Amino acid sequence: MRDVFQQELHEVQERLVEIAELVEVSIENAVTAFTKSDVGVAEDVIENDVRIDELTLALDELAINILALQQPVARDLRIVVSALRISSSLERMGDMAEHIAQLARYRFPERAVPKGLKSTFAEMGRLDVEIARSLTRLLRTQDIALANQIRDEDDKVDELHASVFDKLLSERWKGEATATVDATLASRYHERFADHAVSIAKKVQYLATGDWAGADDVHA
Amino acid sequence: MRDVFQQELHEVQERLVEIAELVEVSIENAVTAFTKSDVGVAEDVIENDVRIDELTLALDELAINILALQQPVARDLRIVVSALRISSSLERMGDMAEHIAQLARYRFPERAVPKGLKSTFAEMGRLDVEIARSLTRLLRTQDIALANQIRDEDDKVDELHASVFDKLLSERWKGEATATVDATLASRYHERFADHAVSIAKKVQYLATGDWAGADDVHA
């Protein structure tokens, strides 16, 4: 019975990694679609999100079956409950990537990235991709150093997010309303993407350290 | 043993209603703060959110303890897992209310609601408050008619959300960048608030009908 349970927990972990890998592909493509106005790649992100949603639903069902059939307690129970929450955050990360890709689609053949903010969004996109890669590695290896790395990268994303608003609200900003709307939404999506990764990293960290309160911080 | 369990489930339900009531107060105050530029009320929302977060954390701990100690199966298990998800959505609704209130704070003593969008935001705010009230009643009574009502109200919020962008992106929009940024963010927060309510309504509906797949729809 315990062997079956350990095997099932391993299956949960593998599936989380699989979803995280798809999220990684989504954000890479979303950043390309957004920064290069590539509509084909934007379509890939939208298709990929359907798959992410399916896998999330299947993983949730697996986790609930484990709860019902194995009735785990203590740390094992926390692992399964955390898996439910991690899958939910991964699913939202996929949504954020999709939203970024959709901005490219809406503006095509115009560029979605507003003038004067190209380097900022290039850097935000690079950080989000880096965060997604660190997250997949964290879920695969449980190497807690990666959790701290994700937190540091998120701090940089937050700074860039604030700098976007500083620019939009400065006297010197001459962008049209379309550019202002796109920059506002794109910046928010990039920032939320990183937030969800931090939220997941905290949960993985908790599982390693037993510090549940920190992992459950709703202001991830 | 079963009696204790039923009592605990009842406790979970009562606590969800309690959190939903606080979210209702938050969105009422957030809408007032935003539409009337009332900074005092905005502060109330921010304080109230700390309480919502604490209650959410406590409810999650209760739900996890129930899973560990009562080891529920079948429908009982679904109820507890759903409670974890509902509390997470309620917590996000509180965050959206807080974000709306913060827009009022940032712009004070200026008005946060951009000219030309006053009636749109008044209506979105009214609908979000209505949705929050319906949601509290739904969680209290499990009256499924309220779930459909929330869905209808959300459809109206979505239409208004789309109309905000139509206006911002039209030739006639003469607002400054600050107004454009505020309208974009405020509209998004109002729309997400309603989305989370629909997501909760689907879960309650599932519990009444057993249609898990629909309740777990990640695109609530």
C-alpha cells in the first residue's frame, strides 16, 4: 500500500513537471509573439493553453483520488494538497502567457510593444522565461536554492513593473491610448506570471522545511 | 465520529460565509472609495483585507485538519477540497477590492474614475456588489438559482469591460495617460472580481449536482 502511495506521489510530481514544461514553452512563445509581433507563435500559445488546462484538470483528479483512496496524513497530506495548489498556479501562469500572446494578436500587423518600452519589456520577458525555467527545475529537483533565485528574479520583475507605470504617468510619455492600454496590461500580466511562480516556490520550500505558514502566504 | 465530521463541515461552510461577508463589505467600500474618491473608506478596505487573509489561512488549516483526521471520501472529500478552492477565490476577490480601493488612494485628491467612464464604472461597481451579495447568499443557502444569477451578472460585467476598451481605443478618447492606465486597471479588477465569483458559483453548483468537470472548469 505504501509503495503504491509513493509511486502515486512520484506520478503527481512528474505531472507537475510536465505542466511546468508546457508553461515554459508558453511563456517563451508568448514573449516572442509579443516582442516580435509573430501571430503564428501567438496561436501556438493559445493552443498550448488548452493542453495545460487539460493536464491540470487530470492532475487534480489524480490528487483527489489519492486523497480518497490513500487517505494520507501529515506530510504526505500536505504534499497532495500543495500539488492541487501548485497545479492551480501553473494553470494561471499559462493563462498569463496566453494573455500576453493575445496582445500581439490584437495589434497585428502593428507592434504590440509600445515605443519607448521595448527594452523594459524585453527584460521583463527574459526574466519571466528565466523564472519559468527555474520553476521547472525546482519542481524536478526540489533544489531550494532555485526558490530563492525565483524570488530574486520576481523582485526585478516588480521593479520593472513599477518603472512601466512611472514612464506611462510621466509628462514625457507621448504614447497613444492604445500603447498605454497595451503597456498597462502587458506589464500586469508579466508581473502576475512571476507572482504565481513565487507562490509555487514558497510551497515547494515549505514541503522541504515544514514551514507551512510561510508557504501558504496568500500575498505571494 | 460522523457527527463530529458533519459539525466540522458545517463549521467550514459557516466560515466561508463569514469570509464572503467580509468580501462583500470590501467591494462595497472599494466601489465607494473609487467612485467617490473617499480615501478613508479606501483605508478600511486595505485593513479589511488583512482580516480576510487571516480567516482564509485559518479556514485552510481547518480543512486540512479535517482531511487528516476525518479522512473523508466521495462527496464529503469533494466538499472539503472545494472549500479550499472557494476560500482561495474569496481571498482573490478581497485582493481585487483592495486593488480598486488603492486606485482611489493613488489618485487622491483627484478623482480616480476617468471622465467619460463614470456611468460605466458606476454600473460595473453596482454589479460587482450585487455579485458579492448573491455569492454570500449562495454559500449560505446553496440555492442554485443564485449561481445562474451570478453568471448572468458576470456576463454584464464582461460586456462593460469590453466597452471600456472600445472607448479607450476609439478616436474620440481624449483622456490623459493617467486616466487610460486607471481605466484599464480598474476595469480588469472589476472583471476579475466577477470571474472569481463565477468560479465559486460553479463549485457550489457541482456540489449540488455532482458535475465535477464543469465545476473544475479552469476558465471560470
